[in-house]
Amino acid sequence: MDILLLLLGFICVVVGVFGSFLPVLPGPSISWVGILLVYLTKAVPVNYWILGISAIITIVLTILDYIIPAKGTKKFGGSSYGIWGTNIGLIVGLIAPIPLGFLIGPFLGAFLGELIYDNKDHQRALKAATGSFLGFLASSFMKFIVCMIYLGLFLWIVWQNKYL
């Protein structure tokens, strides 16, 4: 049973790393579940400090994940259309067979969203799309860093308990 929990935990942590860029997967939350699973094994004693601190970090990061792109868009004069365009553009960019689609898609989506909101002012749409894109990048980077830390933490816990 311990091997199954370790395998599921590792899968969760790795999926969490990919989820740091994909908007449909809550990356840090999935990675945290991976850490929880390693502590559910019989061989690893539960460390409530690690679980508690990492849970608080995950909750705060999940909240910031919604605030940062919105603030970036608003700071550059954008609307909710730009935020929605960023998310839709990311999904389309991931599906479309173009190089770096996950970067091009959010920017184009935000730009088109802002043009739908106000098709007369192209300069404002470009500025708002830039803000939305920068917010998306900042949020994704933060999630990626935390997920990589969780992956390292998972591997360290497994290594300390002689599973590797």
C-alpha cells in the first residue's frame, strides 16, 4: 500500500508542476496532495509543520492566482474581457499546433478580448493585453516555483525515509 501511495503522490506532484501553467489544473493544490500522500504511508511519520505551512502557502497562492492577472490587467487599463481572453487564449494556444502557443495564446486572447470590449482604441487594447499577459506570466512563474519546491520536498521526504 505504501508503494501505491508513493506512486500516486509522485504522479500528483509531477501533474502539479504541469498544472502550474495549465489553467484547468490547480497545480499547487495537486502538488500538495502529493506531499500529503507521502505522509499517509506507514513508514513516514507525519510532520504537521510541513503539511500546515505548505497548505497555507497553497491556499495563499491559489487566492493570488486569481488576483495577480486581474490586477495586471487593471493596472494597464484593461477590462474583464481581457482577463477572459487571456484564459481562453491560453487554452487555444495549448491546443493549437504552434510553437510557444502557451505564450502567444494568452496575449492574443487578451488583445482580442479588449478589442471586443472597445474596438476603437487599439492602443489601449494592446496595453491592456500586455498587462494581462504579464500578470499571467507572474502568476504562472510563482506557481511553477512553488510546485518545483514541493517536488523537491517530496523527493527529500522519500530520500530521508530510505525509499529511494
